[in-house]
Amino acid sequence: MRRISKIANQTRIHRRIHKWFSIPFVLFLIIIGVTAILLAWKKEMKLIPKTQKTKVENPVDWIALEQVLEIGSAYMRDSLEKSHEIDRLDIRPDKGIIKIVFKYHFTEVQVDGFSGEILSVSQRNSDLIEKIHDGSILDFIIKSDAENSKLIYSTLTSLALIILGFSGFYLWYNPRKIKSIKKRGYS
């Protein structure tokens, strides 16, 4: 009976750990799960803009990247009156397209790499979902490049998930172990 009592006490401890870690982190784990599904299905759900193709019939040379940067910045600043600070370029040589992604909003401008013509201006909803998923949305809101919120959020939720996994395993395993001990007639 001592052995069963010891396993039962361990199970109670694991139950408390499981309960107290799940209560504060359940919202974060749900957010991570929902956003993970959205990110996995982002193309099918049209959460990312469709990549255009060049309109140039006979492409010879790409325009200079400096020119692409100026086209994107000028359009953002003058036409949409949004921040024109560029975060990154996504160059698609096979389609002749350069996607310009901006730092402080989720707008994407697709520029023809040969003519410099703006082919598409769209929202990148998948980038917003990704920032929610990894916790960097707080860094984005406060305009911080340090990514402290992302590191804290990801570390805490990952540790909570690991602890919930271990405690959940013992909540499943220990009753089976007790049943096995009782079946064999040991204490």
C-alpha cells in the first residue's frame, strides 16, 4: 500500500502542477494553436496576396534595387500616406516580381522587376497572424526591434507546454501503474 500511496501523492502533485500551469497559459496556447492553423492554410485561405507575374514580354535586365526601393517608398508616402520604411524585399526571379514589405504596417507592394510598374498593393494578413503567433505583435505595436516580447512570450509558453506535457503524461500513466500494482497484489 505504501507504493500505491506514494504514486497517488505524486499524481496529486502532477494534477496541481497541471492545473496551475494550464489556467494562466490556456489563452496563449489557444492563440498559438489557432494562428498555427491559419498559417498552415494561409495560401488556401488567401491570407497572403497572390504573386503577380511580369507584364514585360521580353525581359532583358532588371531595374536597380535602389529604384525599386524608391518606387515602393514613394507610393507608400505619397499615395497611401503610410510609413514608407521598408522591412524587406522578396525577389521572385521566375516571375519577374519584387515584393516590398513595410516595417510598420502589413502592406505589400509588388513591383515589376523589369519595368518598375506597380502591379499590386495588398494587405499581408499572414504577417499579422505570424506576429500574433510568435508574440512579436507587442514589439510591433511599441515599434521595438529588440524582440523582447517575442522572446519572453515564446519562452514562457514553450516552457508551460513542456511542463503540461510532462504532468499530463503522469496524470495518464500513474493511474495505470496503480491499477497494474493492484492487479499483481503488491503494495
